Amino acid sequence: MNITFNELRDIKHKLPTGSIKKIAKELNLNEQTVRNYFGAKKFENEKIIGWHLQPGPDGGIVNIKDTKILDLARQIIKEHQSEEATLNED
């Protein structure tokens, strides 16, 4: 799957507090691995695990091999937005 780096960072910024820990726990990953997935600069063996960045518009194009983290992040955002909408109706 391809996504721009800026889109990936935007998804990370939309995550509610505690989401990185939640994703790491649910997928049995280290929290830093999840942070790196969203563009953090702390690498394991001097590379980012799970994706590859090609130069291009909007920060470059990220080729994601395994979308489990991204899929879960999008699910968390959707649930959070749904909860906020429900609260705003009251």
C-alpha cells in the first residue's frame, strides 16, 4: 500500500492519547516500533520496520508492507470520532 508521509503523520496526530500504547499492546509490539511506523526517528538496526520511503510530494511516498498498525490506527480514530459525535449530541 502507498500513502504519503504527510498522510501517515496526519493519521498519527489524529490518534487520541494512549493510542500508541493500545496499538502496541493489541499487536504485541514494542511502543517504539509503533512510533517508528508513524515516522519517528529511533530505528531498529538503523532502518524503519514495516515501510519504505521514496522521495516525492507531501514528504514522500511510503510503501507499507504490513498495514496492521495503520488499519488499527484508522479504526481507533473512527471510534474516537464516533464517540465525540455522540457526546456533542447531548
